[in-house]
Amino acid sequence: MKILLLLLTIMTLSLSTENIEKVYPGLFASVVNVASNDTLNVRSEPNYKAKKVGEIPSKFFMGIEKCKTVENSTWCHVYPLVQNWYEKFWEEKNIGWVNARYLKFSNHGYVNIAGEEKNCFYALKCREIEDKKECLVVYELNYDYKKDKMIEIKSKWIERKKLKGESMFGAVSENREINPEGGYCTTGKMIDEYLKKVKKQGK
């Protein structure tokens, strides 16, 4: 009986790790497996006994800096996205580690690229090939505003470590030559609609 329980435990851990590996590196994550009236604790270190530095409510959407395996658990270093804050998770002192079992990952959204000026770059997906983690990012688009129609998008694979997930507010350029209207990014919806149309047409 003990052997059977041990095998089941190992299988469960393996399945859990396999699921995390398939989606990691997640640029973003939302809180799951936490009751709507409860919160997820943020720790100063990837350890349940480490100091609590913040709290995140159920379904909260955040950025992922990195993840690491500690013994039989995977922990992720998380941070709030600009203007997507929670009263107990918005300052630098609140940034920390949470267990990945409470996170649902996503690689779709606005990103900033290290060494490049912000310009509403938009990640579509990520992959890992021979230990190389990279994400497909839309870096240029041709949109006809008069006809309200997307003509073309250009994307390229960029190393995951060069990317930082952000909100529509945190990814917008402050350079008025690039972004004369200021405010926030709006191209994400246009890109998604264009890609759905292209897929539907079978291009």
C-alpha cells in the first residue's frame, strides 16, 4: 500500500512538472485554485516558511520574471503590471515568490524588449527548442486607419530572457515621435482580430 501511494505521489508530481514545463516560460499568469474570498501569499523567498511580503486575490493577472524548481515544487517570481494593481501587491516591497500550482500561465500580451525603446510590442506565443526559450513578438504592423483595416504584421522570435510582460499602459512609448497621442497601447486587439481572420481564411 505504501509503495502504491509513493508511486501515485511521484506520478502526480511528474504530471504537475510536465504541465509547468509545457507552458513555461510564462510571460504572464493569473491566480487559480484560490477561493474568491481568499488571497495567494507572496513570499520573500521560494519557500512556504519565508516572510510574507504581499497578497494576490483570485484571478489576479500579473507578470512573471522567472520560475525555479525547489525540491518538489516550482516557484515563480511575480510582479504587478502597470496600473493593474491590488492594494497588497503593487509596491516593490510586495514583489516576491508564489508557488506555481496556483498560477495559470499565458504567453500572449504586451511586452517590453531589453535594450529597445517601448513600442507596444505584442507577444503571441513562446517555445523551447534545445533549451533555448524564445517568444514570437509582433514588432511592426501596417494598419490602414482610414479603412480601419490591418494590412500586415511582422513578427520575430526573441529570447525569453530579453522580454518583460507588461500591461497596455506599461508597454506604451513615452516618445511622442513614436506615440504622439500617449495613453496606452491599443494594437493588441487589432492584431488578434487580424490573426483570427487570416486563420479563418486558411492563409
